Amino acid sequence: MHIKEFQGMMRKIYFHRDSKRGMKGTYSWLVDEVQELGEALEQGDKKAVSEEFADVIAWLASLANVVGIDLEKAALTKYAGKCPKCGKPRCECTF
Ligand SMILES: [Zn+2]
């Protein structure tokens, strides 16, 4: 399954609810899920970490649907096989 297909699946399951909740509410859910991912990582519970990653990508897809962004296109346009900052296929940025 590609990112585009995953986003389409999330649209089928949740768009009727996501569109009513709107951008701000959906963004808020995404932030909450990122927070929960951080907590799961701190606790080191691999099953919980896996579930929180799933929630984060699900809410990211929901938010993209609400605001009309094609996640796969956006990701692959910016990260087209190289670092968008230094332009190298293996990042050589100095932080
Ligand atoms: Zn770089």
C-alpha cells in the first residue's frame, strides 16, 4: 500500500467525521497523538509505540484530507531521493 492509498482509505473511513471536526480540531488530535507517541517512547513499550505510530500517521492523513493535501505527492516532492537542504542523496548537513 502506498501513502496515497492509505490516505484514501482514511478518507473513506473518517472523512465524514474529519470534515465536520475541521482543521483546528483535527490538528489538535494529531498533536495529542504525537504527545502520546512521545510518552510511549519514554516508557519503552514496543506495542504501545507501534500503536501510537499508527495513530500519528492516521491523524496526519485525516488532517491532510481536511485541508486537501496529497500526502504522498507532498512527501515525495520535498524528499525526492535526496536531502532537501543539502541536496545530497545521503545528507551531509551540519547541524
Ligand atoms: Zn542534508
